[in-house]
Amino acid sequence: MLQALRVWATRRYYQHANHRAWRGKFTDTPYSTLQLPLPNRPLQVRIYSSKRGANKPLIIYFHGGGWVIGDLTTHHPFCQQLREHTGCTVVAVDYRLAPEHPCPAAFNDCLEATEWLARHPESTGPANGRLVLAGDSAGGHLAACTALGVAQDVRAKLAGTLLLYPVADHYSQPHPSYLERARGQTLTSGLMRWFWDTWLAGQTAEDAEAAGMLPLRRTDLRALPPCLLITAERDPLRDEGRALAAALQAAGAPITHEHYGSAEHGFACSEGPGSDFQHFMALAVRWLDTLPASATAES
């Protein structure tokens, strides 16, 4: 009962906080919804179609919220702004949440949705046939894991990954930022531990590693497409994000890492259009312009 109450209250708080941060600060424009006929279940996505997207990759976006909170509504303003700034068509995926659906349900949804969208480009809107997998926090974790897990025909269509302050490792690893940034910002170390425990639902860090759910511990990082990785100073996940950037560089994967020295976790999606948000969007636009328009152009 206490767990159910905490889940309900945390979801409501997150919805309210994101709504308050963006209220009156962006122009709401039309979008459409689509039910993907995935195996054994339908899955809803929200499509932010862009008339400028024909020569740009399709961005598939996985929202943050620790695999427990967050939804298409909490990240609606950010996805609208991502479409407006980049000119890309954006598809936001409504993956299943824990504790109702523990690990690996969220990953399975993101993987299967990506593969369906890649194989049905006529269903999404203007795009050049290439994909960028993107997400913040737990959504960044899901984007990285999905990019490494998709079938080969879909992997050939991946142009890049955009990871905003992603979860990259389990809290059992002694990353200093879990202590240095334990409190003092919205995402605390205690909350992040609760997210992990709720999502794993009795599974261990070793189980998660064996299932490929810990990006920092994977040995196939070289297979990740060009990556823009964002970290924030006031964030318990700061050091695992930095470590992931270093591991990608060591593996020879194309990596652009930008650290925001005065920002906290969630600055891009949950604080409205501040100066760091504007800097990130300009950076994302420049980075997207460097990505190959086709698999042929990459070789």
C-alpha cells in the first residue's frame, strides 16, 4: 500500500512540476497519435510531424522519469520544442512503467517500437529514412540500450543517439556523485535508488548487467552510432554519464560530450526554456547537421 501511494504521489508531483515549468512558455501546436500493433499488445506513440523533416532524421524519443514516472504529457512541451528547434519529426513512445510492468518491459517496448517505426516509415511523417534514438535520464538509458539491441536491418538506419543525463550504471557502483550530489536538487540519490529498486523488482545489478541493461558495463559500445551525450553538474548521475562518455571514446565510438557546470538533472526537459535549455537546443541542431543522411554516406 505504501509503495502504491508513493508511486501515485511521485507521478502526480512530476506531472505538476513539469506543467508549471512550461506553462505559458511555448506555443502548443498540433500532433497526432498512433497505436503500434506490437506483438501481444498495442503501444501508443505521439507524432510531432515537421514539414521541414524530409531531409532530416526521425527522432524517436523516450521520456525520463526513472522507469516509474513520466509520460507523453510530462514531456510534451520538450518534444514540441525539439521538433521546433531541429526541424525533425519527433515520435514519443509511451512505454510501460514500473512497478506495474518491471524490467525489462520498458526496454522491450522501446526496442519493438523502434523496430516497427523503422520498418514503417510511411506511418510517421517527413524524414530521410534515418533514425536518431533520444531520451533523458531513464529515457537516455533506454535509448542507449535500444540502439545496441535492435536488429541488424534497423541498426543500419541509425544515424545517432542523443542521451540527456542518462542512467548508465547501477547505484551499487561507487560513483562519487552519488555522495557529492546526494541532496540539494530534485533528483536525489535516494530517489534514484528507489527508481532502480522499483524497476528491477527484486532483480539484482548482476541480473541487469547480464541482460545488457547497464550501458557502462557493456563491451560492445563501439557499435553505438554517433552520440551526443549531455551531463549536468548537480546530478547524482553526473559521474556515470562522464564515465560513459569516456568509455565510448575509448571504444572508438563517435562521441560528443557536453557538460553543463551549473545545471541540475532535468534541466532540459523539466525546467522550461532557460539559458541552458537554449544552449542545448543549439548544440543539438549543430550535432544533427553532422550526421550522415544515408547509410551509404557513412561508408
